[in-house]
Amino acid sequence: MSDGGLSETRLGRMHEVMTGHVERGHVPGIVMLLARQDEVHVDTIGTKSLGGGPMQRDTIFRIASMTKPVAAIAAMILVEECKLRLDDPVDPLLPELADRRVLRSIESPLDDTVAANRSITLRDLLTLRFGIGAILAPPGRYPIQAAMDEQEVSSGPDLPSLSPDEYMKRLGGLPLVYQPGERWLYDTGSDVLGILISRATGQSLESFFRERIFGPLGMDDTGFTVPEEKLDRLADCYQADPETGNLEVFDAVDDSLWSRPPIFESAAGGLASTVDDYLAFCKMLLGKGRYGGERILSRPSVELMTTDHLTSEQRSGQDVLLQPGTGWGFGMSVVTERQGFATPGTFGWDGGYTTSGHSDPQEEMVAILMTQLVAGNSRAGEIYGDFWTSVYQTIDD
């Protein structure tokens, strides 16, 4: 047993299990980090691309929805400074969302609406309950799905390609699917949150994140763009052919979207990072807002963020994304009851390119998975499942 209560033998088992995914061609490579108490264990497996150089501890990955907790932290910084308030309407900064109409039902045509019961608030955006988001149904089932596709505001593996103002204009032209606060719908609220933060600060998200989060935490390799001098450290991103299972390039380093500043800095999924950078972020959360000599947020703010805010009705029908026993805080999931290995109170989130980062306060543990495979399929599910099973079986006290 090591000082951090991790079994060396079982860390070896974890390595073997995850190496199997590389050997079977599921992904070219993986980087894993497991930090418990005073120990940090990092394991690099495979290559950054098919036929490319080896994975390294400082390899840069597109972390997709692991961006959401970062945006939530940024919003809470502004709340603590009383520049934003959790339960005030967002209309003054997001006038596109004022005077909303709401579909009479999700099956309704777009003109079959009622007035919203109330204004949308910052709390609604943080908890993804503001009324519109990813519709977990077969394509084309509901008119609102087709409308979101047509307006280019649907959720998916591709980042928004509109400017923030154009995105808000198009989103504001659609009715809400549910009343504000009524139902948890994934993704869209975080992108709207990012636009709110940018408008509230008069800064780009990159600038505000760097000034208030990345700089103080030493997250020098995290951002919406990978600088040219660091591109050799960026891994290629792949997707699996649905028929053959063969890996196909989704975003290659030599022409990566992350090699140039985006037109839309997506707070829902636009960041790239490394395992060590994201560890600093997770340790700050595990430390109730403090990391080293820096305090990013107060303890009560972090406790509020890592508390489940959903009723059973609000999370109804979302089991694909929120597993049983899991709720949602501000920008991240929260384990509410033990159904898997994670203990109640564990918080964090996953990324749509098969990345994952969660903190378990009871075990004093952070675990981070980085690879680059478009998720939403059984292969990614197996990688996630095997990783988290392997993480918890390493505990040896």
C-alpha cells in the first residue's frame, strides 16, 4: 500500500484493464490521473494519434463538457462580488430571453405556446433548468428539434459555429420547451451562461477564466485555443464508424478547430486542458474553494455548487445522462445515493470526447480520465465504466 491508500498491485490491474482498450483499437491512447490524499498517480498508455508519438503526462485534450464546472465557478465568482445574483432575472444582460413563450407540450408546433410563468434566472442556467436544451429523442420526433437544428442551436459533438450574439438571437426566436425551473435539459444553459458571464464582465471568457481561475491555479495549458507552440502536444480526436467500429478522424491536430480562436467560446464544451491542469481545478473544489495560497471561492459557495438542486420531477426522463442516484448542482453532477462505487457527495462531470473528472470528498480523491473519442456509444461507455470501476478498486484502506 502507498501513502495515499492506493494498492500498487491494483494500480497495475487498472493499467492492464485500460491498456486493453488501446490494444483492441478502441482509442489510440489514454492518460489517467488518480490523486488520493498526498499521492498523485499518473498513467500514460498508447499514442496521441494512430501511428503517432506516445501519450505524455502533458498531452493536451479537448475536454468538452468538463468545461461546464469551470463556467459555473466563474459565475459564482461574479455572484460573490454581487455583480450577478442567483435569483434575479437575466433579462437586462440577455434581453433575447425576455418575455418568453413556452410550448404547450413538447409535441406542440412552434406556435402552440403559453406565456412563461416567470423570468429566467442565473440559478436556472447553472442548474440547466431554464427551459430549453438537448432533446433526448430520435431525430425529428418533435417540431422543436427540427427548429433547433435549422437555427444551428442544437447540442451535439460539434461546437457552436455562430457568434454569441447571433446564437442568442436565434435561440431567443424559439419557444422554450418547458417553463423556467420545470425540467433539467442538458447543455444549452451552459452556453447561455458563458454569454452572460462575458456580457457581465465585458471580457471574453478566455480572458476572464485566465484572470480569475487559470492564472491563480497555474492552469497554463488550459484554454479555448491551443497555441501554435503547444500543438505538438494536442492529441487527435476520433469517432468510431457506427458500422465497422473503425476509428475515423473527427478533429486532427494539423487542422484542428482548437488551433485558432473560436468564433464562439463555448462554456458548455470548448476548453482544452491537461490532467495536471484539471487536477488543480478539482483540488480547488475539493479544498472548498482554496488551492495552495489562492482562494477562488468561499466554502459556502462551493458547498452550494456541489449540492443536488433537482427534484425527481425535474430530472425525469434524463437517466441517459444523469444515472440513478445522481443529481445536478451548479455545472456538475452530484452523487446523491450509492448506486455505484462513488460515495454520496462525489461531484464532477464527463466530456463528450470520453474524458471524465470527478472528486470524492469522503475518499479525499480526484480521478481524471483523458482520451479523445466522440462519446455517445457503447465503446465510450465501456471505457468510462472500466475506468471508474478500476479507480475505486485501487483503494487499499
